[in-house]
Amino acid sequence: MQKVDIDIEAFRRDMDAVSTFGATPDGGVCRPTATDADGAARDWFCRRLREEGMQISVDQLGCIFGVLPLAGADAPLVLTGSHLDSQPTGGRYDGAYGVVAGLHAALAVARAIKSSSAQPKCNVGVVNWTNEEGSRFAPSTMGSAVFAGAIEAQAALAAQDEKGETLAAALAKIGYAGNDSAPLKLAAYVEAHIEQGPVLEREQRTIGVVDGNWGTAKFIVEFTGRAAHTGPTPMHERRDALLAAARLVLAVRAESDATAGALLSSVGRIEVHPNSTNVVAERARVYVEFRDIDQARLDAACRSFAATVATIAQNGIRAVVTQTTDRRVADFDAGLRELIEAVAHEADISSMRLRTVAGHDAVSLATRFKSAMIFVPSANGISHNAEEFTASEDLEAGARVLAGVLAHLVRN
Amino acid sequence: MQKVDIDIEAFRRDMDAVSTFGATPDGGVCRPTATDADGAARDWFCRRLREEGMQISVDQLGCIFGVLPLAGADAPLVLTGSHLDSQPTGGRYDGAYGVVAGLHAALAVARAIKSSSAQPKCNVGVVNWTNEEGSRFAPSTMGSAVFAGAIEAQAALAAQDEKGETLAAALAKIGYAGNDSAPLKLAAYVEAHIEQGPVLEREQRTIGVVDGNWGTAKFIVEFTGRAAHTGPTPMHERRDALLAAARLVLAVRAESDATAGALLSSVGRIEVHPNSTNVVAERARVYVEFRDIDQARLDAACRSFAATVATIAQNGIRAVVTQTTDRRVADFDAGLRELIEAVAHEADISSMRLRTVAGHDAVSLATRFKSAMIFVPSANGISHNAEEFTASEDLEAGARVLAGVLAHLVRN
């Protein structure tokens, strides 16, 4: 097999470059979807794609595809990539790594093809998916979910941020309300990503071959009580939506405690109206999530949670529950997993199998396409935090394995 | 005694006029301190003061004084008034009533003096205090507290809203960063206000003669944990500031429950960072308040609360507690209370004694000046809500009693 070499210097330069967009003083990034910082990162990405002679298309969700037509316009596409958006307290690696590693893996594949006589069967491309994080617009993995046909483009574009701005309007503002058709003839999608958990570091392995994903259920619970003065209003007449929300936060935690922490649960977001010291809260919106590797245990927690909401919503409090995510436990493509393992083994890079707890664009893609993921270690398992860190040698090993996998897929 | 007559038609017109500033579709008002809506209400108030020939001064906190110099520039001032700012979910009457009733009571006093031969001993004036509500800038009753010397003007002006704008900057924007000296030679301060509680309605009395105020203690508790991904981060490694905040909300409620609701407690406001679905909360700020008619029971609750915060702030959560209000149980001036009672009795308007649970500008004033309050009924005790309502005949009876009290004070 022709040697597939990442241009390590260029890869490092691009990792440094992308980390400047939305950079925060603590060394992290704040680059929520379709903000100015996200727009600047996208502009940089498009400039890099043009410099490398890639064909750029931007679909209606603002996802940016860069393609090298190695095998002709009608050939299927081997796609890699990830996302440039971040959480408000994001680190440098979550998403951006997969985009930059994907770009350089694709370029390495093209160089290898060019210097060989073999006729490639596929084109190769890299994508920046819109709104993987879901922090400004819900749900998460939005661009990839629309691409995979799991949600309607119009519904996704109508999602509003806290200030009532739609994703459609926000994308138009930064110049990424595209109308190109997305390249749907996919041979495979392989995404490199930091693990965001402690397993690889603990087990001292460089590459995580992701077997599949945990199940995830997310809900928004909106409690409605009645605004009242916190002074003269007698306690028994108060219909306090924030008190109901606090009860729910503890109940959500209790679901995890009941499984000794095997089921993961969290409330990371809450919105209170009018949120004024002297006013009994009229409304409180609580964003709940449960994750489990065991689908049956996850389903049981969701049933228990629904019963808890009903119990809290008594004494004049109204509750409306909306499920925003129902990601079932699922496996990635078996052939791709074996290929990743084989490429790592051949390159003498240690690897292990694991499952992703977090959602990823590759998980969205897997519902319709052959899809897989390559993880690299996260120091102390920390993510969604400026302290997020992955060592350069791990980043580069992941990019090399990704390039080897893409090269194999393009040729065969 | 010369008859002191409110111009009822003009009073009604002015109540209608002031209700248009920051009017909300549900019939309430949203007029937080130093917003455009507050600025418009202030402009209207100054126009009305000018139309009535009153001398206007605006102090450095933006408090607006309108004075009728009945007894000469050096005579002491009998002052009335209240506040034009509102909660985000405010009703039409809270504050605005006391300003409009105060204006018309002062005018009625001036007419009565003019048509009599008696020489008044005092001037009469009406004030709009800045930031009574404390919802945009903390603490509440800010303008009157600075006037009474309880807090420093510079500290008050440096208070910031959620977006980091200072009160000084916000006042400058709406044109009310004044530099007139406030009229500190007060003979007395009497404020009319809606009760905001259910007592007068239940007891079928028109006038509440306010004996004094409940004690109130307010705190801001800031929990700091660590931002982390809500997916792969193991439960035992999470340092969840929002979970700590939820525990505190329930503990604050439990302090009241332990007194069978005699102690009032509330958390009406919470701020979470980064407040994103997929991120374990790094920080949560909780705004806590306790109110009690019994100072000893209030003090005990505050001690118990401090112990609870210390208990919650374990397992890697840090807590910083700041007390923002320590309003002790206190009485209004005994002579003024008797005067209000006598004036109501003489006018054949029913009255009763009660205590205010809520803070008011008159409570701030009482720490330094002879001060008292007149309450009128609130339908169903509802306040800080668009449904806030007081019947016209009650509003007008309150204004009449206020005018009678002011007339007595100006003459004697």
C-alpha cells in the first residue's frame, strides 16, 4: 500500500489557527453555533479548502463540504469531518480536531493517490457540520441529523435561541445560509474526535475504536406557577415554578444515584421567568438528560422521571414535558470498526474498543450511512471546559489512523 | 380645618397616563429601573410637575423631587411619593399609585392653603425614588436608602445589571444622572402604597395604618463547581453548581416549612453559567430571602441557612455568601400613625393597623426621618403580577387620607 502521510507541520498550524476563533482568556474557546466567532472559523475553513483546491458546497443547514473529486463527479464519497461550533465554555479540541484532522487526512489520501497508479473508486471530502453542540439552538447534532434525514430542515432552521433568533436568521447573518445540495452519495463517514472521557488515558491506549453509542434521552420540562410578591404572599398561596424546578433537579440526580451512577443524569440548563429576587417565579424551564449503555435501564429511568414530574406538578403547578432527544443504543458499522483496528495495528498504535457516551455527528450519520468513529485520549477526561487537552502525539496518531482508513476506503 | 379636596378626575387621568409606560399586553407594566420605559415615565412625571408649577430637582441617584414652596425656601419639607419603576412582571399600582396620589395630595394641600388665611409652616413635595424594586440593580429601595444615608451614593451607582451596565450609565442614558442636592430638611415623609397582601381585603377595611415593617434578610449565594461534559464525565467526578443551587432552593423553603409558614422564604432568581444542556454547571448564583415579623425567629433562620450552605458546599463545591439586605423589624413614627388613623376616622373611612412584609422607601426613610405609610387594599393580595388590582374607590380614599395627613403636617 502506498504510504499515506499527514503533513504534520500544516496540521499543527491549522490546529493553532482554528483555536484563535472565539478564544477565551483561559485558553478555551466560546464559539456557539452561528455566532460571529463561528462565522470567522467557517470563513477560515473555507479559505483553507480553497487553498487546497477542494470543491466547496454549503447546504441549507450551513454545513460546509469540501470535496476532492479523485474518482470523478459521480463516484461515491468517503467523508470525514466534525464540527467547528463549541459550547460557551468549550475547549480547543472538541469538534475542531475532527475537522482539522479530517482536512489533513483527506489531503494525505489525495497525495497518496496522485503518487500511485491505482485508480480510486471514491472521492474524499471533509465536512463541518452545523450545530453539533446544541447549546444555542436545540437539539444537538442538528446539521448531521438533517443530512441523515432524521429531522426536517425547515424545523431545524426554525429553532430559536434564548433571544428568539432563528437558526436560519443567525446563519444568514454570518453568510452561511447555503442552498447547495449536500453530497448524499456516501460510501462511508469516519469521524475523529477527542474521547471527552477518562477511559483511554486510564487504559493507556492511543486510539479508541468506537463500537457504538450509549442511549440518550433529553427532555425539556416547563413548569408554570403564578408570579407573586415574595413578601406579603402567604406561603400556602405561592405557586412557585422555581421550587418545582429545584425538586426536579434533585429527582433527576436521584435516578442516577439509584443505579450507583451507572445511569448518567444531568440538568445543565434552567430558565426562570421573571427571574427577579422579589417575585415568586411564574415559569421555569428545566433541560434534563439521561444517558445509559443499557437501553432497558434508560427506558425505566425515563418512565420513573415522567412519574416524578407528575408528582411535582401538583398544588397549582402545571408541567409540560417535551422529549427533544431519543437516541437509542446502537452500533457503528462492523466492517469500519475492524478496518480502524487493523490500520492502527499496522501502524503500531495501541487501540481499544469503547462506546461513546456523548452524541456525535457520526451517531446521526449511522442511522442512514456506514459510519464509524476514532477517539483520541482526553487528559483527565475533561471536556466542555477550557482545560480540555489532548497531547500533540495523540492528535497526530489519530490523524494518521484516520488517513489510513480513508485511503483504504477510497481505493476499495 | 379647610377642606382638602383631591381633583379626582385629574387623579384618574394621571393613573391612566402612567400605566401606559412599559404597558404589557396582559394589562401590567414592565418598567425596570432606568430602562427606556422608566425614562418615559420619568419624563411624563417631570412634565406634570412643571405643569403644576412645582420646583424640580434630580439628585445624583436620579430621584426626582417636585416641591411647592408654600412656606418659603428655608422651611422644612413635608414629603410624599413612591416609585415609578416596576418588576418585569409588574402591575399598574405598585409604586405608581403612591407617586400619582402623592402628586394630587400635594396639589390639594396647596389649594387648601391658598384659599385659607393660615400661614403654613412647611413646604410640600412629591418624590419618585429611583430603583425601589431592585430587580435590575440590587439592592432594592436604593434611592431612598442613599437619601437616608444607609448606603453610599457611589456604591449604589456602581451596581451592575445582568449585562454589566452600571446604574450610573443607565441613568445617564435616560437623562436622569442628576446633580441637584436632595431636599434633606424633612419634617415628615408619608407614602401611600397598595398593600400587596390579602389582609385589608379580608378584613374589609379601606385604609391600612402601617405600624412598621417585618424584618428582611437577603443573601446572594454563589456556588462554584467545575464545567464538564454531561455525557462522559463519571457522576462521582462531577462538581455540579446547579445541583448545589437546587439543594439550597429546597433548604430555603424548608426554613419556612419548619415555622409552619410563619417565616416567609423565597428564591426568585437564579443565574447559571454556562447554562448549557450538555455542560455540568460551573457556577450558580442563588438569590435568597427570608422575612419575619419576629426578629429572633428571623435571626435563627439566617443562622440555620448559613449552616446549610456550609453543608451543601462540600465535595468540591465552593460557596460564597453575601448578605445584601438586613432590614430589622422596626416601627414607623407613632405620632404619624395616630394622625393617619385620626384623618381616616374623621373622613369616615375604615382603617386598621398592620405591618408591611415588603420593603418600601418609607422603611428606608424611617431610619433617619419621621416616616409612615398608608396602605390601600390589593384584590386577592396579588402583586408583582399583571393581575394586581385596587378598586378606584380605594385608590381615591387613600389619596384623600394622604392629602388630609399632609395638610395637617404642613400647617402644624
